[in-house]
Amino acid sequence: MLISIIIAGLVMGAIYGMVGLGFSIIFRASGIMNLAQSEMITLASLIGVTLYQTVGLSFWLALALTMLIMFAFGALLQLGIISKYADRGVAGIYMVLVTLGLSKMFNGGCELIFGANPIQFPSVFSVSTVNILGAFVTPERILSFFLSAIGMLLIHLFLTKTKVGIATRACASDAVAAEACGINVVKSNAVVWGLASAVAAMCGMMLGPIYGAAISLGSKVGTKGMASSVSGGFGNIYGAMVGGLLLGMVESFVGGYVNSTMKDMVAYLLLFLMLCVRPTGLFNEQSIRDV
């Protein structure tokens, strides 16, 4: 039982971390808490299952195409809407309300286009379970863990090893100085929003086989992802992953040894207590910078 609990905690923790990563990337770059990130996961999952099941593409091709579609969608969203509000001086809580409005529009649009009933996500592998040290785990959950690890590694390499990634970090540190150096801040932010949307696409494709593709999918994990981001240090991309793993492990152990109906309450109680002791989260974003 212990092995099953640990594996479940690692899998869900990795997914929570990836969801939190999407929140942190945008906040780190533009200072905006994007409340539409959860609904982007819903949209991505519904697009992915359509490409995979209805169109008949392979899972990997559907995943790649969904990520490309969502990257373009996120970039256009920033260029066409977010940047326009920013140019008009809208900031702070009002920008948060803009993203809240977008989330409601996305949710309603998904229901209108795809319907309100959940769509069963076809199995990715031919085998139903895999035996790991006596614990039987679905291969889709194992895939989710490794996809999260690979996604985190790719984002790290993008931000630290590419000119575009370094430019986005420069804009996040000091947009005025970056613009003075010739960096297009608006386009840089568009790349960040596109990247966060691609992360949402990966999350949607990981969660689809576990929960099914439904308009409620994003809301199921969105708050957990935000909690992961906050507990790790809101805006710190590495802290989001650590916070996600912590939250996933707490949920799994409480659900396995205490009561499955109490795992949400205990997990958020732990988060509350931790933030009372360390309000900046595990990683203090005021003193830690991406390197």
C-alpha cells in the first residue's frame, strides 16, 4: 500500500506542479495572476481528445499539435487582448478580473462547442496496468509523471539556454531596461503566454486519460495548481514543481491513511499553516532569481 500511495502522490504532485508552473510563468513575466489558466487546461484537453479520438491521430501527434495550437492561442490572446488593456493603463486587480472574465468565456465556449457531457479519453497504451514493486499503476499515470519531468526540463533549458528565453527573463526582471536594450517586451510577453498555454496543453493531455475530458476538468486541478505555485513561492517556476510534489504527497498519504474525503481539507490546511510560518512560500521570490 505504501508504494501505491507514494506513486500516486508523485504522479498527482507532478501534475499539480505543471499546472502551477503555468501560473508562475505568466506572473513571473508580467505580474498578472492569470485566472484563465485553468480553463486553458479544459480547452486543451477537449481539443486533444478531438484530435486523438475523432480525427484519429496518434496520441503523440495529438499532443504535439494541441501544444502548438494552444501556444498560438496564448500568444494571440496576449497580443490581442492583454497587451491592449495594459496599454490603456489597466493593471493590478483589474487585470485579474479581465482574466477571470476570459475564464468564464472559455468555459462557456467549451460547453457550447463540445457539449456539457464528459468525453471518455481513449487509453493511450494497450496494457491496463503496470506492476511497480507490487503496486499496480495505469501506464497513463506513469506517462504523466515523465511528461511533467520532461516538460520542466525543456522549460528550464528554454529559459536559460536560448536567446528568446533569456530575453523573456530580462523582461521579467526589468521591462524598462530590457526595452532600452532593444528587446520587444510585448512580443516577449506573448511568448510567455504561449508557453504557459502549451504547458496547459500538456496538463490537459495528461489529465484527460485520468479524469476524462470535461468542462469541469480545469476547475478540478486549477486551485491545486495555484496552491502549488503559492506554496513554492508564487512566480518561482522551480518552487511550483516542489510545491506540487509536496501537495500531491500530502493528499496521497492523508487519503490512504486517514480519510479520502479529508485529503483536500488537510492539504489546504497544511498550505495555510506553512504560509503562516513562511508567507513567501518555500522559495522567497524577493531574494531568489532564476539562474
